[in-house]
Amino acid sequence: MTRFLGRRGGWATSLSVLVAATTLLSGATLCMATEQKAEIAANARQVYVPVGEWDKYYAFLSGGQSGSVLVYGLPSGRLIRSIPVYEPRAAYGYANIPGSDSYKRLKRTGAFWGDTHHPILSETHGDYDGRWLWINDKANSRVARIDLSHFETVAIENIPNLQGTHGIAVVSPDTSYIIVNGEFRAEIPEGLLKPDAYGSVMAFLDPESPAPRFEVLMPGNADINDSSKDGRWAFTTIYNLEKGVTIEEMIRRDEDAIAAINIPAAEAAIERGEFQTVDGVKVIDPAKTTKQVLYLVPVPKNPHGCDVTPDGKYVMGSGKLSPTVTIIDIAKLDKVEHPRDAIAGQPEVGLGPLHTTFDGRGNAYTSLFVDSQIVKWNIAKAVAGDPTYIVDRVDIHYNVGHTQAVLAETMHPSGDYLLSLNKLSKDMFLPVGPTMPENQELIDISGKTMHLLSSFPAEPEPHDAVFMRATDLAPKVVQVEKEPQPNAIKEGESRIERVGPHEVHVYMTAIRSKFGLPSFTVKEGDKVTITLTNIETLRDMSHGFALDRYGINIALDPGQTKEITFVADKPGTFWYYCTWFCSALHLEMRGRMLVEGENA
Ligand code: RUQ
Ligand code: CUA
Ligand code: CA
């Protein structure tokens, strides 16, 4: 039977076909129409979340070129939140004021925008612990850490010695490192390579900072990565083993590789001093270590996705220009004579395989960009050479890139839903300009065959997603600050202090529906620091502080304290007001900053 969300005009076309056919074969077609209606109703029931109930999963999606992380509810497909990372967001008071920490962080690391691709979640014992989320910025060589207790970006670092920060993964099972790849080969300074040569590295980051602890020089480039479940191996696909700089050069060979880095061997090399410090980072050249650090398994051709199975047995490279997925037996890597002998299978799955994900029941799901399909296949059968390894295929609209099944990156996938993150939506939505919305599709994978449930648009462009159970996440989120920050202002402490001839400090509280000071007076040219505490103790009682004509807005969660500094360089009266609709008297929650002119 054809799927419902069919190709162009699928529904409308099948309706007109139905009308035409009814005159001929009324019995059979009516039956089909009833069947289709029932299927639509069943799909709708599966994704509908009743008013006031939670979605089962929270999906963290890359916000692509927006430089944010998007939080969607699944199965509903509702956008719940966006977390600004590499871009300012005035609503949350994020990086919009020059003096603020978040602003300084973006300025220090190079740009006020980003190209986010791959969100990853912290793990304890191979499962998500709900503490932190990291995401790369491919455009500006950065990695950021988000604290999930507040859904807030708290750290961003530049990663030296690479360009095109792409593949990023947690080293399982206990987040010992974050690994991140340089997809573009670039100049590595200080003579590690010949002056005219380009190179690339895989960086092993300290999860918290997240700055590199060391880096490993890669042959060719490094694209998408993953780690083994015992923390011993880091893997990456390499699609440019040719070391080419043009597309023709990059696709010359029939085989590229999956590189496996033995992490204990790399750590031992660092300890023995077998590294060179480049741009402040210890860089290992695997050609020069006492113990073998790097293993190269040949994989056809310009492979992309690199995915370790939840049981930790295999790492798989999705072939991109080859219709195959290459399955590598991780336990054999350092035992066989040639790494090629660690290949356990190479099933043909379809055209343009990009990423592979898992249901925890022994099945793999591979996205096929060219075929616009997700293909489900059985891993054990493919390894055993049983030709019936393909289980099912489902059509996607259109050109799927990334795909992730729920909790597939952990050791315990839940095996119920799969998200298909598609590169083109073509005719799926009403035009909203020449650039169309991107499309995502939710697929039920709980049965033997896959079942396409719904599609929902996204900002350009969805690259990857990770998921947490709502019930696992909820207890980790801090709704009201219980511990006051050291600089918190208490009820009755609002005041203004002159701390120097040209410097004042304003201390204020915010609570429904007033600021601690209805007005304060400064002199033109004064450096003004405002410390503001939201003294609410109730969940969801945020207040804001916007200052007209001064380009200032900060947002304060219940119990939170924030500080802003600026120069009162314009004389006159300037209203400050609360930007979060907090009460029936929210509009009245405002006050005046009076700036006395120099000649006054
Ligand atoms: S990558 S489509 Cu999107 Cu960063 Cu595989
Ligand atoms: Cu406080 Cu609106
Ligand atoms: Ca190649």
C-alpha cells in the first residue's frame, strides 16, 4: 500500500484517482478509502499529546545556521524551546549586552553566529545523566557546553589546529572526553607538518572547559566520529584519504577509511612525552609513537556516518558514494594482522547511505540521501552473510541526511521512535520564500515494519538530534534558585551608591510587580553597574529589565541575580520596564533612570 504522506500532491492525487476509480471499481476503492482514513486517525492519535500532558521525549536538535539548539517535544513535534548558543538572544538576556559574560564569550571566541551540527549528551554508565549538552560550531572552530539544569550555554572554546569543527561525540561510558574533528585539512603551524602541507586533527577535550587535553594528527581529514562503549576507542570516518583540495581529488580513490584511535595508547604517548606542542596543545603524531595509536580500516567510498552499536560490538561507516555500510568488529581491531580483517560485513543498503542508528533489538536504520529512504536491516544477518538482512524501507520527503532513533547513542535505546532529519522539503509546505522550511519526519519503529507518523518543519537546518525521556530530564532542571548567589540583593536592600567620582552602583530587587527602586539618578558620563535580583520563589515567575534607548535587556529566573554595566552617556529620562509578562500589573512594573546632564 502507498504511504499517506506521499510524493508531490500524494493525498490530493490519490483523492482524484479515488474519485475517478470509484465509478469503475467502487467496492475495492471505498474499502481502501476507509483503510486510509483509519490509518490517518491512528497516526494522529499516536502523535497527539493531550492538553497539559508532557511529550514523552525532549529532542535536542541542532539549530543549524541559526547557531542555537532547538528543543522539540516528541512525538508531538512541538517546538518547546530554543537555547541560544553562538548567537545573541535578547529574550533571555543572552549575549545582547556588551559588558555581559555571554557577550564577551562570543566576542573572545570569534563570532556572533554559528553553524551548529551535532548535539551530544553527557553519559554516566553509558546512559544519559541529564547534566550537560555539547554542540559544535562548524563555521568558527568552536565547541560549546550547555548546562541542562538551566538550559543555558555556560562555556565556549575555540579548538586550535583545526578548521571545520565537525564530528563530535562523548567518549562513553562516563564522558571521559569529548572528541571533536577538524573536517577541513588546514595549516598546522610551528613546523609539525612541512610548511606547505595541510593536516587535520581529532581533538580530545576536557568535557567541562571544553578545551583540548591533547590532539591526534589524522591522515587525510576527519568527518563524523563516535566512541566505543568501554571508553577505549575513538572512531572517525575519513573521506579525504587522498589529501585532496578539490572535489575531483577527494573522490579519486575507491576506498577511504574509518580511523580508530586507541585512547589508552594515546594517553600513554602523552605521558612518555611523545608529542609536540602546537598552539598550546599537545599534538600526537601517530607515526612517531612507541605504541600503536592509530588503526586505519579501509571503507568505500567517501564514507560519512560513524556509529557504534549500543552493545559496543561494532562500529559502522555509512558509504555515501558506495551503497554499503561497512561493519567493523571492534574487539578484533588490535588483534588482526591487517585492520581490513576486522571487517565483519559490508551489506548493500541503497544509494547514498549517510548515517546509521539503532533500536537495541539488533536492527540498524540507515538514511539514504539519494534514494530518499530509511532502510531497516538486521545486523546479525548482515554479518552472517544471510541475504535476507533487509527488513523494511520507508520513503522520506526528501533526501534524508541525519537520522536518530531515540536513545540510540546510549547503551539502552528505547526502540520506539526514529527521527528523520531531511535536507529538502520541496513541496511539503506552503512556500514561505525561495528557501523552503526544512522537514523532519517521525517514524514509529516499534514494530517489524516502519510506520511514518508525521512531519514537521524546522529552521534551517536540522543536522542531528539527541533525545531524553521527559521524566529523566524534569528532576535535573532547576526551576527556582534555592541557593542565593553571593551578590544577591534581599528585600529592602535596594539602593544606589556612588563608588567613585564617575561611577555608581545600583542594587535592586524585582518582584511582582515592582522594581526595588521606582527611579534612580546618575550623572551623564557615569559608569553605572546595576545588580538585580529576582526575589520570587515561585516557578515560572521570570522578570526582565529593559532600559529604553540604552539597548539593554536582561532576563532573570526566580531567585537569580544578574549584573550589567554601562555608561550613562545620554542625558534625560529613560524608562526601564519588565519584559516578561509577570502579573496583571506587569505593564506598571517600570521605573526611571534620570541622567543629569553635565551642564545641569
Ligand atoms: S552531518 S547529514 Cu549533518 Cu554534520 Cu551528516
Ligand atoms: Cu515583572 Cu513583568
Ligand atoms: Ca575519498
